[in-house]
Amino acid sequence: MKRITIYDVAKEADVSLATVSRVINGSEVVREDTRVKVQEAIEKLGYKPNAIAQGLALQKTTTIALIVPEASFFYTGQIINGLIDVAKIYKYNIVLHTATEGIIEMNDIIETIIKSRVDGVVIFNDKLSKNELNTLTRYQVPIVVIGNKMSDDTIGSVYVDYSKLVYDFTTKYLNKGITDIALVEDRKNPAMIKQLFDGISRAFADAGKSFDNYIEIPKDYRSSYLFLQEYFKSHKHELVITYRDSQAMAVLNTAAENNIRIPEDMEVVCILDSKYNAMARPQISGFKIPDYDLGAVAMRVMTKMLHDEDEVIDKEIELSYIYSPRKSTK
Amino acid sequence: MKRITIYDVAKEADVSLATVSRVINGSEVVREDTRVKVQEAIEKLGYKPNAIAQGLALQKTTTIALIVPEASFFYTGQIINGLIDVAKIYKYNIVLHTATEGIIEMNDIIETIIKSRVDGVVIFNDKLSKNELNTLTRYQVPIVVIGNKMSDDTIGSVYVDYSKLVYDFTTKYLNKGITDIALVEDRKNPAMIKQLFDGISRAFADAGKSFDNYIEIPKDYRSSYLFLQEYFKSHKHELVITYRDSQAMAVLNTAAENNIRIPEDMEVVCILDSKYNAMARPQISGFKIPDYDLGAVAMRVMTKMLHDEDEVIDKEIELSYIYSPRKSTK
DNA sequence: GTGAAAGCGCTAACAT
DNA sequence: ATGTTAGCGCTTTCAC
């Protein structure tokens, strides 16, 4: 079955291919009856414009590349949904790349991205530094970063200020006289840890105190569970802050085993809220991060960078969060 | 900055573009010294072949489309990871499409897929019937379906037989004399419900009994929680089977509130295991579904359909599961 | 072993 | 309002 082309349509409708092209692209200058004639031919033949050929001719692909950390779909899912939903509106395709650790692989991804001539790339990576983007910026590809504040001629970003979040939350507790606050985190995400640590430290500093309860736990649930099981035999804090739901649950479970009542003896809060926080017992308080919006807004910024070239647009967009107090805090 | 093309390289290396093309594509017929000469030119200019132009010339894009149900990333994440990992190996790009309910949107997606001239499409959709694929098959695009057993000239599939899973599990309990078995499910996924229902019904039938404890619950956690809270005031079963972790947790939580001890008074098992099952208290027994493999194998089948055109390949691949007994069952 | 030229399907001046 | 034609960047016969 030969793929039917614009020539076939032209012949069928007895016009030139230029006219067919005009019809496809909704040019105004085509007379109504010939437009109908062409439309019928298109319909009859079941013609679908070849996006690849269009891409070659127009020097743009209407596809953007999305890079997400591998195996991060638990918290990336909504971001992708948001991204794709607005991509659909603007008729963009999304090619998905997953990046593991390691700069070598990142270079591979960038290589294929460059070759595929995407119109832009969105990177979700809270670990990424602006410097690491140089490989990409060299090729003049518009970039939107999700998770890190930065901007530039060809770079935009959408993010949540976790440092501020933690600062405000910590300050609230310090003001209540609660000072035995601990931060539980693994080393999976250094940049995130830094933000959290900065926020809590600043809060302590502003209160004339210093923060020193950073508890580093293993990366996987099982090990961190065992670690905390031991830890809470001899420790207890007024407030424990964790980043992910699994960490909060590990705290919950191990505290219970050590007869630490939550929230009476110890309060627990989870930064990155999830539906599982509401299923745990006691239900875990957390901050609702607007993941869907992070993706949607990122794509929106992308389209602006791509279309409204003249207009000055805001390239650093901070999104807000909502605190959901539940049963693990007083 | 002008994008540098194969012509630029040809000029720089003082050869024809045909030769450059040969070097790029690793043709054997190029003399060693000219190959080196060309390579140096490529290096010097930082030339990256334009995949779009290659696509046009070769009539193939080395990209495959992946369609997943929207907002399903919790159980789709690993599938995508597996898919992408083997796609990388074979140098394929993945363009991601999310499908909501509704045939209209599906047609939109298929439309853009056809236009983008992908080499194949992988569909993760346990609701999909072979009939609905016709729109796609008409265009001769190789298809691999994840989650449903089916095959055809241009269709392959990778799946887990949930019906069998439930049949075996139920039979085991029936053999122990446990007959008060209930299936808790919402109506999110009719095809899946059918599989589960079929399996359990067959088991009962083979034991000379009939199954009638299908408990339909609301789709979201909150409502189903309230529903079950009421339900367990007046009901209790020897074994409750749920599909998703959130459903199992709802059962756990509401049972606890009604003083039903698990597993002493009632056992609970979750078909689709997740890490959260191990964090619940009591820990929930479940079946480990090989999601990563589903994706990886699907992509492998795809590449086979694309490359080894002559060779006969197995187009219906059933993957197995592993039972993880934990604390919610005896 | 290497070059010349046609063609992949489409868009966008430029003509008419 | 519509047709002609020159690219877009690359692959691949066919000559040499």
C-alpha cells in the first residue's frame, strides 16, 4: 500500500500541490469551491500530511523533548500529565527521555535530542545546575527547567521554593517554642536536601539558634526502616520533617514499634504529599505540591518562548503549595 | 548560527556528500584515510546528522509511539522505564501519548501518530479490544499491546493472565475450606474486573460452588473508604481480594475501625502489589507484577517485528507474577 | 572507492 | 486565486 502524498491529492482534485498545501494549512487565499474540491480529495484518499516532510521544509518539528529522572514516575506522573495536556492544545508531540545518574548518559540523550531537531526541551531535574545545560544551550534549543529557579535568553523555569516552605513551617514551630526539630532524608537528591536544609537552618538562625538534627537515612525503604527502628530506640524529637511519603511512613512505623505516640510524643510532617499520606494511620500531614501545574506551566512557558518571540515573558515562575494538616501533627 | 549540514562537512573534508553519508552510516566501502578525513571534519564542525531529513529519505523515523491511559503513572511508570530502556538499546525514540476515556480522543491520537510516521506503536491499555485497533491497523503500523492477549499479522502482545492468577489463588483457599471470599473493585477498569471475576468464578464453579461476593466500591479513595466503613459494620469475609493497593488499604483501615482483626478475622490480599503494601500495617500480601518487564518485552517484540521481518516470532507473550505473602494473610 | 543526481513529501517565494 | 520551482538535509542508485 503506497503511502499517498500531496501529489496524489493534487492530481485527484486536479489542482497543483501548492493549492493542496494551502488548504492543509488553512491559507485564506483559496477560493471556496476549490477548497471543497481539495477537501473531498483528501477525504476520499484518506490523505494524512507527512509531518516529517513538513518538519524538513519548515525547519521545525512541533515536538519537544522531555527529560525526567528514571524511575521517578511516582512523583513525575502528574507533571507529565500536565505537560502533555497543554502540549496537546498546542499540537506538540512529546518525546520522552529518562536520565539515570551520570553525565555520560546525559550526553547521549542530548546527542539524540539534537539529532532529532526538537523545537525545545523540558527538563525535570531538581539536581541540575545551569552549568550542566551548556551542552544544550550551545545548540540554541529553548529550554524549560522544572524544579530549579533559573533563566536566561533561551532558558525558562518553573519551580516550587522548598527552602521557603521549610523556612516558614519551621519558624511556625520555633515560635511555638518547639525547637527539637529533625530533618530525615536520604542522599538520593542532594539539591533537594540542600534546599530543605537551607530553609530549616535559616529559620533556626533567625531565631538565634542553630540547627543540627539532620538525620541521614539509607536510600531504600527497607534499610531506612531498619535504621530508624534502631534510631528511635534512643531518640525522639518534637517534630520530624521528611521529604517523601515512604520516609514519613518509615518514621511512623518505627516510632510505633518504639512506643512513641504520634502526634502526642512526636509530630511528623511530609513535604511531598501523596494520596498514601491520607491512607496511613495516623494520617500524615503534608504539603500539596502542584505537580500537574508544574508540567502544564512548563509547557506553557515553552510555547511562549517558541511563539511570542518578541513579547517579553516571565521566564521564572514560582508555584505555590498548600499545607494539608492531618493527624500526624497537633 | 546556521545549522551545519552534510554539505558543509563534505566541503570541509573535500569529498562529496555521498561519501560523508557513507561514513556516517558506517559503510564498509570507504577507504580508511578518507574516512578519517571525514571524521575529522565532522568533529571539527560539530556536525550532527538531521534525523528528520534521514527520516524523509529512509522512510522511517526510528521512533515509536507509546500510548498509556492518562493519570496511570503509578502503575505505568515501570512499564515506561522498561520500554525506554530497551528502546535506547535499539536507538528508538519514544513519543508519549496519554489517552483519556472516549473514542474521540483516541482518534485524535491516532491521527497525530499517523502523521508523525512512527515506525510502530505500543499501546498499554487493558481495556482495549482488538476491534478498536482497526483504525491503526489500516495504516499498516506494527502494534504491540501491553495488557491484553491478542495477535495478528501486525499485532503482538505482552500480558499477565490475571484470570489465571485469581483462579489459582482462589482455588488454593477453596481447597482449605475457605469459601467466604469477596472481590472488592471499583468500576474504573471493566476489562480488568472481567478477568478477575472470571478467574474467581471459574474457581468456584470448579469447586461446585458459585461466586456471588462481588463488592463494587466507588472510584476514589475517599468515597470507597466511607462505603467500606459502612459495609464492614455488618459484613465480614474470610478473604477479601482487591485489585489496587489503595483499595486494600481502605479495607485495612475500615476493618480496623470496625474491630475486624486482620488476618485473624479476615484475610486481605492485593493483586497489584506496590511498595506501599509493605509499608501498611499490617503489611499487605500481594502479587508482584513484572511491570518493567512488560514494557521491556513489549519493546523487544516491537523491534523484532520491525527488523526480523522474515523470521517467525512469538507475538503473544505471557509474563508471570510472584506471590508475596505478608501479614494480611495467614 | 568516490561522485553526480534523483528522490523522499512538503512549504514558500515568485510568477502568472 | 492558482501554478511553478527551488529548496529543506539526507540516502542511494548508477556511473566512472
